[in-house]
Amino acid sequence: MNRFKDTLGTVKRLMSYIIMRHKFIFTVVVVCVLLNSFVTVASSVYMQILIDDYITPLITEEAPVLTGMIYAVGVLSALIYNKMMVKVSQGTLKDIRDDMFSHMQKLPVRYFDTHTHGDIMSHYTNDTDTLRQFISQGLPQFISS
């Protein structure tokens, strides 16, 4: 249970970085992710109708145009949210790295004597890259799901 509280606290802290500093862009990302999810479902339903009514697409010219429009909206919303998530993730990571650097400046010298340089650099590179992957890939996937 303690691990869950730690994880929940970490997620809350990370979301405060994202929401407080990139509120508008993150809102647009959420809307685009939801729109993309809706379009994916709508296109599947539409394709079911096309398959069930096999002859209709051969008779009318409206079906391919409507299908193309549905997929175009899906592609456009995916493009928008992917581009904006890059801005959100990079901006958030910059803020986190700046805060880490400020925190490191306040640490006593003894800390650097007891921790290897590789471990310290790992926090700046590997740990923040893991956060970047979560923000740019995991978060939109979570919203979409």
C-alpha cells in the first residue's frame, strides 16, 4: 500500500508540472486524443455498415468520400496531439531538469562524495527520458484508453 501511495504522489507531482505549466496545450492534446479515439470507433462502425451492406458502396459515390473524411479527421487530430505532446513533454522535462539542478546546487558536498557521478548523471538522463516516454506516449494512450 505504501508503494501505491508513493506512485500516486509521483503521478500527482508530474501532473502538476504538466497541467500548471502547459494547461492550454495539454487541454488541446486531451481533446485531440479523445477526438481521435472517437473517430477510430466511428470509422470502425462505419466500416461495419459498409461491409454488412456490401452493395451500397458500389452504388453510391458518397460512401468513399465520407470514409475519407472520417479518416482525415482522425489523421489530423493524431498529428495535432502528437506535435503538441512533444512541446508539453520537452517543456515539462526542461522544468524538471531545472528544478533538479537547483536542488543539486543546494546539496551538501558530502552527498557528492557518497554518490557516484554516474548515478547522478543517470537521474538527469535515463530517469528524465523515462518520464519523457511516459508523457509523450503513455499519457495519450491512457487518455485514449
